[in-house]
Amino acid sequence: MDTYADDLAALVESLDLMDAIHLGHSTGGGEVARYIGRHGTKRVAKAVIISAVPLLLVKPGGVPIEKFDQARAAILADRAQFWRDFSAPFYGANRSGATVSQGLRDSFWLQAMLGGHKAIYECVKAFSETDFTEDLKRLDVPILLLHGDERSGRAHRHNESDLSQNH
């Protein structure tokens, strides 16, 4: 996640952005947290973290590392099929009564396939094994944290104490 955060810092600095609102979903939420953790909030006005990874997925009560090992193995074996299959739980298309279009799922698949194979593989390691605890403690700007108690794409649960302990 350090590379993600440092790349974002380089962009923010090159554009000379001030009072920026940083918004991150999923792995992007980890990027926002790590950016603030490494680079502070001098250029940040607010942050929005949506259904994101910064609550340390691999921990007691989190997703077992074996699940991420399985994902990495599936990506290596047949990444095209992995992303096609993963699109259903990611969007909740596997739920009774879901109205997720095939077009949206195909778009997700296409975007995933545009990512470099090694980068995608390493991304799973980065977001699943990074401890964001210290980064979250550095959030000293207004933050909107949107996180349900279930994401069928990454079935992990957190309770209110998980959220309040780090902010």
C-alpha cells in the first residue's frame, strides 16, 4: 500500500492540490488511509472511505489469510475466470432478487482484465495483509466512513468497537 500512497502523494504534489477531498472504495480506501498515514493531512480537507479494507482484514475475527491465498491461486490459474466469477458476489448479483445487469458485470471483468497480472496478484497481498491501524490514527480531518456489516464479495464483518477503536 506504500506504493499506492506514494504515487498519490506525487500526483497531489505535482498538481499542487490543496484542501482536496480524498475518496476511496475498497482497496482505494486503504490507499486514502495509507496516504494520510505516510504524508499527513496538509493537503487534505476531508476523506471518504467506502466499504474499504483499512480495518485489517487478516486479524482475529477477520477474513482468514487462506481465503486470500485461494484468491491469489485462482488469479494465477485463470484470472479471466476469477474476475468473471468474482463479479457476482462483488455486486451482490448472487443474491435472491438481485437486478445487477450482465453489462455491469462485464464492465467489471473488462476493467479487471486491463490490470497487469503481477500487479493484480500483488494487490491482493497488499490490501489483505497491510495493517492500517497507525494510518487510521492519523486521520485528523473530517471523515465519512461508510461500511456495512457484510460485503458478499469479501465477507468480513466488523463491529462498532472495531470502528471506534481506530478513530
